[in-house]
Amino acid sequence: MRIHNFFAAAIVVVTLACFSGSAFAAAATKIGVIDVQKILLNSKAGSKATKSLDAKMASYKDKFKGESEKLRALQTEIKKKSSAWSEETKKAKLHDFEKAARALQQKTKDAEFEMKQARDKELAPLFKTLQGVLDSYGQKKGFAVIIEKMPGIPFVNPANDITDEITKAFNKVSN
């Protein structure tokens, strides 16, 4: 009986020691949280890249606006006048509409692909620089981990948000 009580007490002591050690380790762990989108929008290099990409997107929108309006006008014409047209005319107009719609859809897909490539080209060097800033900052300040603020994270203590400091450090490096 005494041996059984001794083992039970020993297990309790070991368990308490393990939990107190892990609680101590958790308290000493520094976690930083950043908002990458905010860093890109508020940094000089990021806002420059964003403006460039926005201008490119605006040019695509302007380019397709006229074609889209012509397509809508043709669709409206078909709806209004199709009852007065012969079957041959209806088929020809519908064919023209479908052909123009497919062409616009393909141009839109091509533009989306080009925008993705432009975005990757503009942002890849910034992300590489940002990664270097995060590595350096994290090591200097003793962070165990720096994570990105995401919608799936239910709570982030504002004291752990280091976005503004990272933005300042990023601005220094990216000029």
C-alpha cells in the first residue's frame, strides 16, 4: 500500500513539474502578429507597386468597357427586335452576340492572367525583402514566431501586433 501511495505521489509531482515547466515556457515565448496587406499599403514601396498595378487594372477596364457596352447594346437589340426578325436574322444576330461574348470572355481571361503575372512580378521582390526584415526583426527582438493576421484567428492581443514597426523597418530597407 505504501509503495502504491509513493508511486501515486511521484506521478503527481512529475506531472506538476511538467506542467509548470511548459507554463513557464509558454509565458516566455514572444509571438508577433503582422498584417501583410497593411504593410504593403502603408509602405512606400508597397504603395508604389499598388498604384502601378491599379493603373494597369484601370487600363484593362477602360479597354474592355467599350466592348462590353457594344455587347450589351447588341443583347438589348436582340431582346427588343427579335420578334420582328426572320429566323435567319435571329440566328445571325445570336451568333454574332455569342461570338462577341466568347471573344470578350477570352480577352478578360487573358487580362486576368497578365494581371496575375504583373502582380507576381511587382510583389515578389517586396515579399522577399519583407521576409528578410521579418527574420532580422524577429531575431533582434527575441520573437519565437511572427504570424500573419488572418480571418481564421479568432483573437489577437493588440500588444502582439507589430505591423507598424515592421512597416517602418521595411521602409528603411526598401528605399
